[in-house]
Amino acid sequence: MATGGANGGALAEELACAIELARRAGALVRGLQGGELGVELKPGDEPVSVADRRASELIVAGLAAAFPDDPVISEELPPAPGAFGAPRLWLVDPIDGTKDFIRGEDGYSVMIGLVSGGRPALGVVHQPALDRTFYATPDGAWVDAGGQVSPLAVSDVAAAGAARLVASKSHRSADIDRVKERLGIGDEQNVGSVGVKLCLIAAGVRDLYVNPQAKTKAWDTCAPEAILARAGGRLSDLRGAAIAYAGDLEHRRGLVASNGRVHDEVVQKLAPLFAHLA
């Protein structure tokens, strides 16, 4: 698979490995999508399928073999003791948007991210159903759609009211209506995977994602944040603070992802709505 301008650049070996594993896991889960999924409910009534677990095993084993000194944390496995103290840490979400996957839809993804020095350094978000892979290293961000590789860049939308919102498909709450009213937004698209939402912003197709709920975790945002940041966008909590990837898996103050240009205005205008998260 081509890797655009990242070929031979920073983290080239890691990127090639992550893309290969994401695509292999994607083929695995895609093959299982039309069959018996073996769905169970995790704490919080979140579904998990046989496909989630098999994809997790494939990716974790592959990363451990290629980079034995790097801890790997997957959504489907308990974190190893001391993982957050390592110089580098892989974060894996084998199926982000499991409800879309279970429904037979295409809004799910396989995500692999690398944290280095406490920040997302590399990200791969692969959509098996669309044969589309978003990826980034410190050298830049790209998308491979059916073998056609293009650089990613956020939009130039500069006013919050003009932003094209992307919101949850399965977890959408009335808070989003309040967000839209507060910002004066009328355009909304709904997608399952958090990673795909952020990548649509990175591609300039959408401009803003707001999630007031404290349900996302580090593996939901690591890979797509690396991609969004390299494309010129920004991810923060609802107070505008950077997302932490050291010592805690949970994002407790919600999320705001944007093209960067509308970010400060959005955070400022939404502050009164979500003061309880401060």
C-alpha cells in the first residue's frame, strides 16, 4: 500500500506496520460482518463482538512482535502495569463504531495510534467497508481511497455559525441540539466512529465535532488526533485544554474537534452550556 509523502520519513517503519495491521484487521472484521457476531454488552451497555476481540488479538500481537519494547493498550484488553510510564505507547481500538458495524453499516473503523512523549505521533484510521485509510506521522497526513493517495487539509471555514457539524449516530443526545442553537449551526452529518468524524474534519469535508459526554477514552482519539493535527485541525476538551495521554484513559470533560479556525469561538460560546464539566 502506498503511504504518500510519509514514505521514508519519520516513523516510516511504524506507519507501514500500523497500516498493514489495520488493513488485515479490517479484512477480518469485514468478513465477519454478515455472519454471527456473538455480541455481548460491556459495562455501560456498550456492545462488543467476536470481531472486536479477534481484531484486537491480531493487532496487539502484530505490534508486540514488531516493537517489543512498546506497551500496547487495546480497548478489549486490560492495560499492562506501567504502560503509561513508557516513552512510547500504542493505543488500539479494533472496531470504533461497533454499533454501526453490528447494523451492517459503513461508519466504523479500525484505529491504531502511537503516543510518543505524551502526544499522538502517528495515527491510522481504516474504514474497511469503504476501503479508505486515513493516516499521519509528524511529516503530514494523507488518505488512501482505493489506492488513490491524497494529502489532507482542513477547511478554511472561519465562523462557528458556518461550520458543518459531524455528530454521533448512535449516542446523539439533546445536548447537540443545544450546541447547534448556541452556535447557529444548521448543517449536521451523523457518523458512528469518533475516528471517522475527526478524519472528515481533517479532510475538509466537515468542520466541527462536539461531544459533551464523558464516555470517550484515549484509544478513541489518539489515532485520529494525530491525523487531525497534521491536517491543520485541533482537538481539545470542552474547556479548550489539550487531551492528556498519560496516566488516565478517560476523557472526562468532553471533546471539541475542529478545523482550528473556529475552535476558540466554539469553546468560548459553549462554556456556559457545560460549566458543570469544568
